[in-house]
Amino acid sequence: MSETNSAPTPPVGLEARGSRFWRVVHETWLIDADETELLVETCRQLDVCEALAAVVARDGVLSVGSTGAVRAHPAVAELRAARLALARLVAVLDLPDVTGASVPSAATVRARKAARARWGPRNAS
């Protein structure tokens, strides 16, 4: 990926959040055809997350089931799954940050945190 300044038109069917991400990525980096296909799916997943978040915001996190029991709204679980799928797509897309370095994966962040906790300065008690 290298830097560029123009963004192609977002694919038909993308909503606001997906289209915004499409533009930002294309205005920041030059991506190849394989990355473009992955970017399309990432943008669609962003839109799915946005729609599910709107359902949860509208209906709340709890709902009443068919037997009258209060339970988590089904959209809460779907939103969690959609966010996990989005995180995987973004990780595979492997966009570098604005300095050119790759954004660390969740596993890398956890490993760094564990290393700091284990090998970092000890508090004198």
C-alpha cells in the first residue's frame, strides 16, 4: 500500500459509515484489487454494525421473550458477532497507521500488555 489522494466512488449499496471508511482508506493509501475486495466487505460490515447498534439504541439491550422472561435483545448478540467479524476483516486488511507502521493486532496488544506487567518496573510495597 502506498499513499494516494483520490478516492474512487464507493460501491453501490454502502451506507454512510461504510462510504466514509471507503473514502478515508482510498484517500490515504493506494490499495490493489485484492485489498479493494476486502475493503468492500469491511465497509459492508461497518454498515451492518451501524444498523445493529441503531436497533439496540432504539429497543434497548433487554427484551421480553415469548414466555414473558426478560432476556438480552437478540440484536445485542448479533452486534457482538458483527463487531468480531469486523475486527477480523480489519486485521486481514492490515492497514498501516498514518506513520506507515502496521496497526497491531489484538493479540499483539495483549502480548505487549502481558510483557509489561511481567517485566515492567515493580512497585515497592
